[in-house]
Amino acid sequence: MAEKVIECRELTKQFGDFIAVNKISFDVMKGEIFGFLGANGAGKTTAMRILCGLSYPSSGTAAVAGFDVYKQQESIKRNIGYMSQKFSLYENLTVTENIEFFGGVYGLPMQEIRRRSNDLIRTLGLTAEAKKLVGALPLGWKQKLAFSVAIFHRPRIVFLDEPTGGVDPVTRRQFWDMIYEAAASGITIFVTTHYMDEAEYCNRVTVMVDGKVEALDTPARLKQQYQADNMDEVFYRLARGAKRSAD
Amino acid sequence: MKVLRFILRKEFRQIFRDKTILAMMFAMPTIQLIILPLAMNFDVKHVKVAVVDNDHSSYSRQLIAKVGASGYFRIVAAMPSVREAMQYIEREQADVVLEIPPAFEQQLIREGKQRIGVSVDAINGTKAALGGSYLVTVIGDFNRQITVNSTADPAAANTIAITFSNWYNPLAEYRFYIVPAILVLLLTLIGGFLTALNIVREKEAGTIEQINVTPIRKWEFILGKLIPFWVVGITVFTLGLAVAWGVYGIWPVGSFALLYTFAAAYLLAVLGFGLLVSTYTDNQLQAMFVAFFFMMIFMLMSGLFTAVESMPAWARAIAHCTPVTHFVKVVRMIVLKGSTFADVQYEFYILVFFALALNGWAILNYRKTS
């Protein structure tokens, strides 16, 4: 049995009368690529923010990397990486400066940062752009860079919130290659997405509808269960009953 | 500590990359200090007088000549009637109407007294009050001269002669009052606005969320924001002192060490204020609006331009609740009077209190987990 890196039981987040996340329970195993699907407003981002220690849950329990989401957020933060929906590197810093800053913030020594940073820039093919401001890079490159920065300190888990939004198909493909590579190195991937072809790339998939987990299994078994040809159909069958729409 | 170094390096890089802010850092102290003290001048000069001389005697002409020669007044018109002279005031072409009644000279010699009419446009209260009182002084002076000329009565000499001297600002020049105030203004603007906007901009860009998801400690983040702007503030203050010396010859009478100690504490207090604003607002527009609201009150009530002592009691109470009031007072005391720490220690403790309270509040209110 693989090690559980995320354990979530009856986790709930309520804003006034609105229950954004409604008693969700699931486990994520080490090294797994865990897909988190759902329509806009289904509660994906809210759930993810709780697991990242950015937001307090209203009730239920959850542990990330073995740390409690109520009390040990700072310990969680040392063990995870996070890439938000919004591009959030500093646009007025260069590629190298961004890498250096986020590496330093996680307590990596300067020598180590330099070494890894050089490797990373070479792998990404950004050698010519290393001294350019990040704001001047095309979106696809920015996203790849943001992902690389999120796993730069080699976290145990990385949370990706719609990482490929607005990115062209070729870059998306390259992006998923990077995700596979990270997963192969032992980093657990927790990813939300709208793209159902991407859902097929995941080891297991959760479908959230109106704040609840409606389905959780491997893409193959979900397709079998819902007698669908692809994940698109699975998602459509589950999500069409949704009452909420749009964020 | 190591993490803080990375944060500081990042903040300084961003500040030095922003050419507009960098330019403002130099332009603000120089331009404000050169322009404002010259423009904001409460010495009343060039009061425009419309004269109505109904007497046309040698006395009346002497009086008018004396008014014109005093240096404070400019005779803009000589009209035959008060009604016509008042039209000058209505058209804003005159500030004062001086009316000399018929038989002015005759009455003055025969009866020993005469009345003169002075009408003042009081829309600008300061100008009216000062202009009016200058005119009264000039007339009083004229009055004494004719007494000397016409009587040899020794009793008339038994008047109290008052001589006075202006301490610390011998020529009672307004710029000595206003230059220290502008130094304070500079620090207040930099501390209050730059920090608030800087952090809120991170909120807008979403980078603050990226920060909140890292193990950065709250104090590291906040010190990382405070230190760079503190350095900027001290630099601008130094530049301001240099301009004050170069342009106005104002060289602090008191000790530089004391002046900088106060500037350091005061900057911490206003930076804390900016930080606090940023924790309560979500975008730059809100932050700007909130900061501006408080800044206006601080500026106008702190004694930067008007004396706190002449405010009503309730306003004085408010004025004492802003750090600006205490700092302005101290800067004037140190720069112009050469006050020592013993004279201003009460203000020092107040500034330290503001610095601790505002920053403490901001740290409490800044949450990495909401």
C-alpha cells in the first residue's frame, strides 16, 4: 500500500449560507497524479486553497504531508509547491531573479540555487531569456517557468490550479511532459483542470459537482462505470445536474 | 535572517527597476522644497488700495503718499466716491478702500481728531486681517508724526514704546516655518503611500498569494517591505536637508544625530500606517483613497501650515492623535531652535508608541491563512 500524502475527511468550507465545499473525503497517494475536475464554481479552488494552508476549513479534517490544515499550515507550506490560476511570478523581475527569490524563500542555500537554476534554465531552453523580465515572455513559457519554480525546492506535493488555461495545445503537451517527469521523481501532483483530455493523463480523477465529490476513480474505470467513450462524456453526465454555474 | 536577505534583494531590485518612482524620489524633495516655500507665503504684500480723497489737502496727500510708500500697499485707483471705489473691490481689483472725509485737515487741526473709513475685502481672511492692521499701523504712524509737528506738548511723549525681537527666525520669514514642514511632508508621503500601494499591488497581481503559500514568516515579509522604504525615506530626507541648505541656507541648529533619530522613528510610524492601510484594502484604488483621506487630515491638522495652538480644543485633540503633529513640532524645534533630546523626549516616546502600535496592528491584521 502506497503512502498517503493527503487525507481529507468530510472537509467543508462555508461562506455565510453558501457551502463552497460540502463534506468532501478522499486520499491522495505518494507519486500519484491526482486530477480534480469540476465546472466553474464547483469548489475546486476553495478545496485546494484549504489544502495549501491559505484558507481555514469550516469543518471536517484534512492532513497534507502529515500536517493538520487547522494548526500546522506553516509546516504544510514547507512541503508543498503551489501554482495558482493567476500567473504569479514577479513580472518586473528577470527569470533568474524570480528563481533565486522563490528558492531563497524556501531556505535553499545560494550555491544550490545557482546550480539548480542553471540546470533549469538550460532544460527549459531559456538561456537567451534568463536576463529578460518575466513580463516580456510569452504565456506558454511563463506557465512552464511558473511550474518549474513551484517545484524548484523539491516539495512533496505540488498543487496546480488550472495550470494550462489559455495555453496552446503544443505547449500543453509539453507542460504535461513536465508533470510526468515531476511525478516520476516522486512529487505528488494535485491538479485541477477544465480540459478533459488532460483528465485522461491523470492516475485518478475526482469530479466535483456543487461542492461535493460525485465520482472518484481511474479514468478507465470511470468511463466503464458511466459507459462513456471518453472523459468528456463522463464529465458531462455528472456535471449537467449542477445547479451552480460560473464563478 | 537568510530568508529576509532574499526578500530585501528582491524589493530593492523592484524599486530600482521602477524608473518613475526613482525619478520621483529625487524630483519630489527638490521641486517641492524649491517651489512650495516661495509660493506658500503668508507675508501679506501688494495689498491693493483704492483711495477716495474727499479733502485734497496737503495732509490727505501726505497720508496717501505714506501709505503708498510703506511697501505693503499699491495704490490702484483714486476715485471720487466710495460707491465707485467699491466697484474695484467687487471686481477684485482692490482689496481695501481708504476713505478720507471732506475737511479732513481742517478738523484734524481744529478738533485734534478725525475719522477715516477703511473697508476691507475679507474673503481672504488672512490678507484682510493683516492688510487692515498694516494700514492701521501706517495711519497710526502718520498720526504720531502730525502730533509731533503740531504740538510741543511734552506730555504727548509719555507713551510706551515697544521694541521686540524675533527669536530663532529673526526676520519672521515664513520660509523658515514652512521648509521644515515640507521635509515632514516628504517623509509622510513616501512612508504612507509607497508602502500601501506596493503591498496592494502584490495583492492585485496575485503574487501575495504565492508568498502566502511559502513558509515566509509574517515578520520577514513585513520587514522586507519596511526596510527598503525606510532607506528610501531617509535618503529623500537627506536630500531634502541638502536642498534646504543649498537654496534657503537653512542648516539645522540642533544635532543631526537627534534629527535623524526622530526621522527614523517617524518613518517607522508612517510606514506602519501604510502597511495597515494595505492590510485593509484589496486594490490600489481603495488604498489610494483611504490613504489620501487620512493624509489630508494629517496634513491640514498637524500644524504643517497653521498653528495647532490656535485650533479649537477638539481639533487639538485630533491633531495630537497623529504622529505628524509631533514630528513637525520636533523638526522645527531641532532645525530652528537647536533643541536637545531633553526638550523633545516626550515627542520621541509618542513617535515610538505610534511606530509600535501601527506596525503591531498591521502585523496582527495581516494573515497568511484567511
